[in-house]
Amino acid sequence: MKILFILPEYYPHSGGGISTYYLELIPALKPYCTSIKVLVGSGYTQSIESFTNNGIEVSYLKPDLYKQYLQKFSKFSIFPELQKNIAAAWAMWEQVKDEDFDLIECTDFGLGFIPWLIHHNKPVAIKMHGSTGQISNYDYKPEEQLASDFVRQTELLFFAKCNLLQTYSKANQAFWQKQIQDKEVVQLYPVYSKVTKTIPYSERTTFGLVTGRIQQWKGPQILCDAAEILKDKMPEVHWYGRDMAYKKHGASMNEYLNKQYPDNWNISIKTNKPVPNQEIHNLQAKAKFGLIPSTWDMFNFTCLEFLSAGTLTICSDGAGASELIENGVNGFKYTAQDAQALSEVLNKVASLNQKEYEQIANNGKETVCNSLSPKQLIPAHLEYYFNTIKKFIPTISNDFLNEVYLPSNRKHKLDDLLDLQQLSLLLKYNLKRIKNKILNKFN
């Protein structure tokens, strides 16, 4: 079996969830495949790099090819992110279209699946990690909603055409099964084998740890609300992650939280800039407890990283990884967006003695070893791949979809869309934007 993976991120340039997932899955599949190739690219990732890593060929989207295709989607210039990702998808298709593969696997994030389902002459699997459309629901930005609506329609159209839809949380499986009722959505937990030596209880830090972006749906507000409930009983928590925009351009989540929660944010909850992955793993292994306060997360691999390090883990049930936790047995979980419930769990963890702590943490580590090992999961992955290839029947292209999604040499100018707007609206907008530019310059 020869598999091509079309990914928006992969080793060695990203520590995101998609990259983490495939850094485990692909090497585990390698012994059972004739060849595996990984092509990495998106509207934000291009490179001339190409190398082999443990027998796996890894190439990146070529920058010059990407630039050529960017011009072929000028009609989407009003939505720059959409234009970039569709152009990247087609450029990646162009880069490897003449190579021989039995199956192509794409992710639901980044629209890389589009050309493979337009030219549907090979079976296509889509792995559902948390789609662009889903994320826009939880990270609401008014200025991006029209583009997000288009992306959601695109996802529904193309997901229904693919040959294998697979995800790794039961909650996400149920979500997509509701949206696409005529097609089976398969759920298989992710392969995870990075189990590390447990740091002794006496050598651990005194603080809890969150490792993730400072972003609305990652749950910093819920954690702050819990801190306000606990007051001086709130345990110290360190948050490592990149600061993200909050609702409107120019404002950040960190700035908002500093103003909204001055007694807790950067006081009992201390923020830190992102650090290299190895340093993060060392921090996770030494933390008193790991915390995932997400109001929603398709899965969240930091939960597995904490569990596999033997660090007691608290996880919101809004994160798919919480499905692996039996409350009070191998970790703790609480109802997402319930600050009172989180405060009670934090209080409970603080009251555990060493024996209780070690028992729960060790059970969490065993859960990862027993439930997520390649030996346990790879046979099921292979069975779905082989059955998908066996049942595949090529389909003819759809003229309407071609009109929307095929690259074109026709030139479209943003001016043409602006000409359709009332002049009074454009004048008001220009005055407002000039005013904001001046204010931002002097603030």
C-alpha cells in the first residue's frame, strides 16, 4: 500500500496537534506500507525542503508553485486566508499529481482535500482534527464570518464526497455524523507511544501547568473565574502559550484578561511565552498537575502528554481527550465552562496526599500505555485503509463545483467588488480607517 499524506504541518517545523498526531501514526504505519510520502504545505507554509526521515519521504510545497496558483484564485482576494489555502491545495496537487499512490489522506483543516475530490480518481481519506469551519464557531471574529460561512459550506460539500471520514474523539464523531448523516464517520483513538519516566512526587514543582495558546476557546476565562471563587486557596498555575487576538483586531486575549481579571491573571495565573517542545515536555513532567481548561477542543494532545508523563491531569469535558479519563480514577474532569466545578476539582487535587496522587497519576499513565499503543490501534487503521481502497470507484467531476473551485487564469480585481458598494459607505469606511490608523500610531 502506497499512501500520500497532504498535511498543513509536520516534523520538524510544528508542535501543533496535527503534527503530533502524524508523528505517531505515520512511523507506526510504515512497516505495513510499500511507501509513504508526506507533502506539507498551506497558505502559510512553503519551503524548498525535501528530506527522508526514518524511511518516510517528506517534501514541502514549493514557494514558486504556490505563487503561481495564488494568482489563479484572484476571485477570492476579498478573503485572503481562503485564497491562500485554496491556492496551496491546488499547488500541492500539481506538485505530486503524476505520482502513483493507492490512497491520499488529507486533513479537514486547511482545505487541502479540494483538488483530490475534484479529480476523484484515487480514494481519499479525510482525517478530522478540528476543521477550519468548526474552529471559526468557537473563535468568533465578525470580520471573518462571511469567509467562514463559505468554508463551512465547502467542508459539507466535499466531506460528503470523500471515501473515508475518520476522527479520534467520540464527541467529534457524533458532531460530524449529525452534519453528514448519509456517510459513516469512523472513530479511532490516536496512536501515542511517548511514555516517559515519571518524576518523583518530592521533585515536582508546586504549581499547575497549562500548555496551549491564550485563546478564547482554550478556557482562560473559566480558569480566571475559578480563581476568583477560590481566592487565596487558588493554586499557582503557569500558562505557556502564544497570545492570540480577542474578537477584534488590535486587542489580544492577554490584554483583555489583564483588564477583566486584574487580581488573578498574571498573578495566581502566570503567563509565559512559548518555549521549544522539549522544554515544554520537561515542564509537563515536573508540574504538580496538568490542566486543560478548554471550552472546546476536538481532542487536545497536551492531555496525553501530561498523562504519559505520570503527571496528575485535570481536563475539561469540552476536550475530546477527556473521554479517556475516569473521574477520580486516572485523572479528573469537570463540566466545560463551569467555573464552580473547576474550582472544586482544583481544591480536591490540592488536598490529595502523596499516595492518592501517585495512584491516580500512575493509572493515567497506564491508560495511555494500554489504550493508545500502536499494537492496539494500527490493525484497525489498516483495515479501514484497505477496505477504502478495495471499494473505491472513481467519480466524474461536477460542473458546478468545477466553476467554483478550479483554478482559472481569469483576472478578478477587488475594485470590481468595491464598485458595487455605495460611495457614501466607502467614504465613511475610509475616514474611520484613517482615524484608527492615526490613533493606533500614537497609542
